[in-house]
Amino acid sequence: MVHEKPVTWVGSSHADLRALPAEVRRELGYDLRQVQRGREPRDGKPMATVGAGVWEIRVRVAGAFRLFFVAKFAEAVYVLHVFQKKSQQTPRLDLELGRARYQAVLRERSKGRQVGMAVRMRRGSGNVFVDLGFPPEEAAHLLIRSDLMITLNQALEDRGLTQVRAAKVLGVSQPRVSALRRGKIEQFSIDALVELLARLGVAVTVQTKKRKRVA
């Protein structure tokens, strides 16, 4: 069973991300889901200038967007800051805000917060796409498709298949494999992903549970 970390939103990162266009939120949600499951984002790099263990997710959809997170702690993936990047260099204010929130996480973990220095920490709902503002039904579909696609990509990596070879094994075109490898969840239905997993010999099981009723 895959171990996954919950998401904790630091400061205004939750509200800032929900304010972004839907296509940007979907892309960032998929990468955060990968991070929750112990994988690296599709396009990311370490940001030691922000803090030890901090990474940056890079998304280019309707503009350039960046997200700072730290996943080195056992209890959670902390999302520190998200912003639209409008210049080649990362603005100093965004770096400083990322550093300040990283330090807030360290203080929170050490339980040594100073008076007047507290930063709000918001625990995620359990579905990152719900956190990002998608309607519950759509968020459920996005989560399932993301998990199936991540599992499928992991299976392809474990087998060391090139895109050409993967296309033959899966019975699809190479552009279709390219979309799969790039995490384009909007291009694949749940049925299609389950069928592709079956062609790799990966069984899919379903578990259901009742949602907590909201008062």
C-alpha cells in the first residue's frame, strides 16, 4: 500500500492557489498528489535559497506559476507559497515570503513559536483537488485519475520502457504515451487508465467509505 502524506497549507498559500485559473490548479494539484505519494513533481527543482529541503514546482499554463513546498518531514507536505512568475528571476519578495513561512513551519514543529510570529497552518481535507476549489464530484474524479496515472507511470518506469516500446505494449499511439508521461489527466478517462493498467498486468481494486456529514 502506498504511503501518502497529508497536505498542510501555510499562511495564505491555500487561498492564493484557489484564486488561480482552473487549468493551473489542476496541474499543480497533480504534482502535489505525486509529492504526497513520495514522487518528485514533473518539473521541479530544489530551492535551498528558501530553506533546506524546499522544492519548487514549475507550471507553465496560461503563464508561468511557481509553488514552494517542503516534504522532508514525516507528518505532512507543507505548501509554503504559490505565485505567478512574471520575470526570469524569482522576485525577492516571493523568496523572502517562502523563507518566512519555512521558518514558521520549523517553529511550529519545535513548539517554540514566538509571540507575534505565528503563521496560520491549515490541514488539508484529504483530497488536494477539493482543497484547490474543485466541486466535490469533479475533485473525486481528478483524484482517482491522478492516482491511476501515477501508478501507471510508476509501472512504466519500473519496467524501463521507452515511449516507443510502451506504445506497443499499451496498444496506443506514441503521442498518447507522451501525454500520459506528462501527466495530462484531462486527456484520460478513469476507464481508459484502468484498461491501460490491465495491459501492464496491474490489478485495480476499489475501496469505498462514507463521507463525514457536514453539519
